[in-house]
Amino acid sequence: MKQKLTTQQAFVAKIRDGASIMVGGFMNIGTPTTIIDAILESDLKELTIICNDAGLPGVGVGKLIDAGKVKKLIASHIGLNPIAGKKMQAGEMEVELVPQGTLAERIRAAGAGLGGFLTPTGRGTIVQEGKQVIHSNGEDYILEKPLKADVAILLGHIVDKKGNTIYSKTTRNFNPLMATAAELVGIEARTVVEIGELNPDMIHTPHIFIDYIMGGKAS
């Protein structure tokens, strides 16, 4: 069995400049802060960050934005982080705003191997610009494409050494979806347990989606 336990620094060393990185979390709840800190300490630059929001100034994804490591941000909103807004207005960071449900479904579609999905959300607004509109069942729908990433960084509550993961309450949010939609997946574990200790019925993300585990007994 592949040894998945590693350090944040060793995992970040596998990421390259210009990579697209999905970051779990919702207003920093469920965000892998120690992996973000390791990225912050690295020389990585020109990253595309895919997450629900822009974090807060100096918190979560906000740290990477503050440091100028983010070339493009794909998120549902940035209102909690005025620095992100200023960088967008100044042309220092490209921002693609995606309706929250659409963002989640685009990630889910990528993980499920789908070619896209139809939604009425954003119809007749700037969200529709440049996208194909399909008429079905008497309605117009926007065709939204799947959203993949090179890397996903996640936060798990309890993770066994094989990578089976349990999330805690609302920390689950985007994490399970992102685990399925990236080429390389690293999870920050609050607790690491031995294989066989988890109740299979309680596992949210199966080990097959997790490449590396950080935190807990790996730190």
C-alpha cells in the first residue's frame, strides 16, 4: 500500500507554478490552513485558486491573495475580503465569479466525468455571456462546463492512514466534491487513525480519492 502520510512542505513541493488549486472551505470553515501556510512559505506563484470565497484578509485563502501568489480566483463571492476586490479592480488578479450552486455543480460534474449540465441560474445576466444556451422543455438553460483542477487541498476531521475521511459538521461543505475533481489531492487531518478504526458507514470521502495526508500523526 502506498505510504500517504507526509508533511505539508513535502506535499507543496509537488505543486508547480501556475497550477490550479481547489481549496475546501466556506468562509474559512473547512479550510486546510496549515497547507495554505506551507504554500505561503514556498516560492509558488501565478496560481489559479478555486474556492467558495476569497477568505478574509490574512486568513485562509486571503493569505495567498495578500502575498500576490494568486493570478486568478474562481469563487462565488469575494465580499468578505476587500483586498481581493482592490486587486480585481486594479487588474492585479483576475476574478471569475460563479453562482455558488453552479460552482459546486461544476466541480461535481468534473468529478463524475460529465460533460456539463444545464441550469437556469444566471440566465439573462452577465453569467450567461459567452456561454451556450439550450432550449429544453419550454425553457432556456445555460450550459455550464465541468471544473477540474491540478490540485485539491482539503481539511478532514478524522482520516485513517489509507485516506478514508470523515468531515465534521459544516466543515464538509466543498471538500467531498473537490476530492473527486483534481489530479492530486492532499488532505489536512485533525486526527489520523489506524486503518480499520473508522466505521465504513460514516466515511464521507473514500481513500481512493486521497493521495496524501498531512497533520495528526504525520506532523
